Amino acid sequence: MKDKGLIILFSILALIILSALFAPFIAPYSPYEVDITNKFAPVTSSHILGTDHLGRDVFSRIIYGTRMSLISILATIFLVLLFSLIVGSIAGFRGGLFDSILMRICDVFLTFPTFILALFFIGVLGVGLVNVIIAIALTHWAWYARIVRSIVLETKQKNYVTAAKCLGSSRLKIILKHIMPKVLSQVIILATLDLGHMMLHVAGLSFLGLGVQAPTAEWGVMINDAAPYIREHPELMLYPGICIFITVAVFNSIGEKLRDIYEAAQYSRESEI
Amino acid sequence: MNKKLISINKLSAGTKNHQILHDISFDINECEIVCLLGQSGSGKTMTALSILNMLPVNVMQTSGTILYDDKPFNENMRGSFISMIMQSPASCFDSVFTIGAQFKDILISNNKEYSIERVCSMIEKVELKNPHDILNSYPFQLSGGMLQRVMIAIALSLDSKVIIADEPTSDLDIAGQKEIIDLILKLKNENKSILMITHNLAVAKSCADKIAVMEQGRIVDFFNKTELFAEKRHRYTKELISANNWLYENKWDIDLGENNAEM
Amino acid sequence: MLKCENISKIYNDKSWFSKKESIKVLENISFHLKQGRSMGFAGRNGAGKSTLMRIILGLEKAEEGSVIFMGKNIHSLKYNELKNIYKDMQVVFQNPQSSMNPQFTVYDVIKEPIENYYNYKKDEIKDIVLNLLSAVKLSEDKLYKNIMHLSGGEQQRVAIARALSVRPKLLILDEALSSLDMIIQAEIIKLLEELKEKYNLSYLVISHDIRIILKLCDDIIFLENGIIKDRFFIEQGINNPSDSFKNMMIV
């Protein structure tokens, strides 16, 4: 790890994760403690970022909001990967009719704009964080499944997979030992690049009032709460917005750096040959 | 005495922490085939690349000079003075364009006259039949041996004085190798100098005038072909010869072609 | 031991827009390899040697004919049953770099088949791997090296060790030596001759280099354009070869 940029990025990420983990110790107030008499308090030493329309401490809400955001995107990405790895590798490895059917299903999912499809799923499943996660996972898995399938197809043609067949390895073992490591290393990088995008999705749906429900501290909800007061107190929207921006930027840059490193490694391996 | 076309003097090159070539010195004279013989990883290709001034980014020439017809290197020499035939012809052509289009492209970018007749005569010169069909076909439709011939035809039509052939035979089967060697010998009669890179002693023996044996980035032995079996040869050359001879022995008691013809 | 009867292989060009073309790659190939003998397939590139090897290994199906190895018809076997065949028949591929997973160490590569066929403990496997390494004359300190950090000759030795780890009776060498340098070629041929005595192996050598086949084999089959042109046995020597075979002999 000689890359300075990567060290900085990872330390910011560590900061975000730590603040999510230790939210009760960092936040000076409870995020739900209403104090109507002290609403729209300016920045003071007792309230670092002031208070919102119900007099809740904005800084505490942002710290707690980190938890919600991280949990929701990690759960989404986990679901997406689980789904796409299973479908993609089965389709790629088995091939034939099976492959065709699975890929046509993927095509159906890919034809809809993701946001509209997510709205549709929420309409069917109902409002709530869990449903938002499921909806986003359902709208994204098809894209990943296609990528997984193409990597599996490419790796399957490799000579060493043929060799493994001739060494008596079972199909499962070939998938797990020879194909999966390669698929995972590429898909995880892609997922990191996509994390920011998914986070925006969650925040966007929360902003529309479809995801996390009102009193819960979440960045999207906070922006939604602050929207009516945009003229008098625009800073209330700005703080969670900046948080979303930083987190998304960090995830994207980490993804990009990882991809560069992976490609460099790949290149040097090829040039060795 | 023939003119020195390329003269390499104490050439060394390497990456930051690893020296690849040590004090390489040899000359290529007019109408002469020089063979660089050595194992993979001995620095043969690096030497060729430094002659073309096309070393990979992380490799630098650390000392020594290369003179081209007593002049230092300039960009225009590639193509007009030296050209190269690559190791695996299949990966050297762009599979999107036809052979003819790529041929034309190379000729025009080197300011050579281009006409179908000239190209066809070049292709006929490398003993390929139906030159028009070849020009209209895509690289993946031709076999390795045919592509190798097309490469040679391109090098020929550039009229360069020196041709560097990097392992031109290694992707081919034995019969194909022999045909390419015959072709290279024919090139010599057309007043070309050739630097041939190979790991195969039999190939070197059948076409070279002079052989430079490389081991671990050094030239350990340099001699005329006639002196190949001389007593003073380097230990490594002798190893090569004995391995080569051993390969020709067999339990079937069969004399294999050229080996005895040359003895 | 290995008996092939009337193998024919046709490739159909399944393009939607152009005319359907079918190319006959192999036609009526029959041969019988007896226990304790080694056989060589000679021929130019594109003569169908590699396709034949893939058919023998059961990686491809032939349109006609049968491959019978130690009494079993390979093409009637399912994936799991082929595993038992591979215990007696192993293969070393052309390109050592591509036939081994580039992320594996030498140890990982050699232990893969051992794990598939035997239930050994970890240190037992390590002993076996070390034994195999010394059999192919590689030093022990290479054990945990990445495959990609070895030279071509060393990689091919690892591939041979991997194939020998299940104690096969027949070892198929698919152009296994042609990408190597001459001195290393000679070393590996010597090694293969030794291993033949030690493990009582039969070889099936596929090569365009007649020298390698003459060194290792007792029977020679010369393929041209998918048909058997010549057959020679060491007892009779080479008599009446076809012109194209004579061409192969001028190396």
C-alpha cells in the first residue's frame, strides 16, 4: 500500500464506519430528543450544527444517520451479489437452454428504468426500509448477473479449467476454486463503484417518503424533513447532503483505485507470460 | 569487406533494479544473416528491441551505442532502414481489417509507392498462391505459416536494408519452419541483412552466417557458422550442440534428414 | 489398453446467415494401444491431432466410432464416471502457463488431483507432493512459489508431477514439449524416459516434431487432413513411408 490517495480514502471510510459503530458515544444528544422551544437553534457550542424544526440536534442525527445508510447499502449489495452470483454462475457454467431462460429473465429486468421499477416494487411490497432494500436489490441484480455470467463464460474456456476437469475435480469444486476467485475479484470492485449509486437510491427513496420513515435518523429523511424550510434554513438540507456526497465520493474513488490496481496486476501478469 | 550496417557497441540495458543486458557488442554486415541464439529469458528480444529503439517503458538503455550505417538513431529509420518480423503473427494483425488494407496502410505510412501489382508481386515472392485472395482475406482466415509469409512480404516491400526476425519459426510445425527458413535464405540473395532470433540450434545452423550465443543477458560466444564445432567453443554452445545431437538419436535407428546431410 | 474404432468427427458451421458447411476433421481413425507400449501421433498443424486427443479424453464427442479405455466406453460415461477414467489416464497440455491456474502455488497445483482421489491428511499430502517434486527433479524450495514465477521448463515439470500424482497408467502428452527451449526439451525427454521405467507408464505423444515421437514411442501413427496416412511399429521400422511423412523427417 504505497498509494497515498488510497490511504486517505480508506481513513475517511474508517472514520465513517467508526462513527456508525460508536454513534451513541459520539453523538452528544439522542437523535429523537424533541425540544420544541429550541427549534432552529443556530450553531453554538452546545449544538455544533444547530437544531432542526423539532429542536433535535442535527449533528447527533447525522451521526446516527450514518448507521442507517451504511446498513441499508451493505444489505442491498449483499443481496445483489448473492442473487447475481448464483444466477450468473449457473447460467454461465451450465449454458444451453438454462442459460437462455435465465438471461431472458435478466433482459426483462434490464428493460425497465431502475428507479421506476423500484417504485413499482415498493408499491407492491409497501413502504419501509426492508422493502426499499429488496426493491433496489431486485432492480440491480440482473446487471450483475450478466457480468458474472460473462466472466464465468470467459474463465470456463481457460485451459486450466479443462485441465481441472481432466484431474477429476467435480463441477462444484471447479466453480469454487477456479472460477469464483476470478469472478469475485472483479465483481467486488464493480460493486464498490456502484455503492455510491445505491446509496443515492436509498436516500432518494427516503426523500420521497417511501423508505425509512419519518422520525428515524437517516440522511434522505433529514433532507425531506428540511425541505419545507429551504428558504429560511437551507443549511439543514446542506449538512446531510454533504454527508451523502462525501460517502458516495469515497466509495466511488475507492472502487476506481481498486480497479486500477487490479488491472495493473492483471497487466503485469500477462506481460510476464 | 562488406559494409557495417548496424554496429552495436557495449550495449547495456535494464530496469531500475535489474540489469537485463550486459555489454552486448556485435555488428551486422551487408548481406549477412546473424543469428541470436539463446534460451527464453536470455535477452534476445530485448536486444532486438533496443536496436529498434522500442524498449518497454520500464527498461532503459544504460550505456553503449548503436550505430546505423555509421549514423545514430532517428525515427525515420524504422520501416525504411530496419523492419521487424514478429514472433506470433496471429497477434500482429488487426482482425477487423483485411490483409490488403493493413498492407496498404503500412506502405503509405512509410511513404512507399503502393499499387496492387507491386503488393501482389511481393506476395508471390514469398511463395503464396493467389495473392488477390490473400489480400481480401482476414487475418484469422489464414494459417500461422501464411501470416508469417505475409509479414515477410510486408518487410520486403518496405525495402529496408535490415530485417529483424524474432522467432519467425516458433509457432510453426517442422515442415512450416523449413519453408520459412528457405524463404529467409532467399531474402539474403535480395541484398538484405537479417538478424534472426531463435532458440533452436537447428534453425540457426541452417540459415545463419554468424551465430551469437546469448546466456543471461550476455553474448558468450560469437562465431562464423563454419566454426560451430570448433574446440574453442564456449561451454554453453557445446551444451546446445550436444542437446541438439541427442535429440536426433532415437531407438528406431533412423537418420533424420538434414543432420547427416550437413555433417 | 486403449482402443479406438472408426472415429469420425465433423464440425458443423452453425452460422445463421451463410450456407451450412460441415468440415470433416477426423475420418475413420482406428488404432489399438497395447499395455506397456507407447504411441505417437505425428502430423502437421491442423491435421486433427488435438481433436483426436480431446475425443480420447472425453472432452468432445465424436459423431461416429467409440473409444474404449480399459474396457469402458468413454463416450457413454457421465461426468462423474469420467473421474474414474482420469485416474488411469492423465494429460499434460501444450502450454504449461495456461493449463495451470495462475493464482496457484506449486503445492496447490499438485495437491488438487490428490485431494480429488484420496482422503489423505494435510501432512501426508505434503509428503506426496514433495516426493513428486523430487521425481520430476524440482527442488523443495519451489513448493510455495507461484506458478507464474517459474520458468517454462519448471512449469512443465510441475504439470508432469500433477499428472503423475494419481499414478496413471497412460499419460497423454499434447505437444507438451514444443514450446520449450532445446536444452530443456532434451532434459524433459530424459526425465520422461526415466519416469516410464519408474511408474510403468505408457505414453501417447502428440507432436509435430518427429524427433520427440521417435524418442519416446514404439508405435507411430501419421495423420494428414484427418486420415491415418501411415502406421509404423518399432519392430518393423519405417518402411514405405508416404512422401509427406518423409517431409516430416527432414528436420
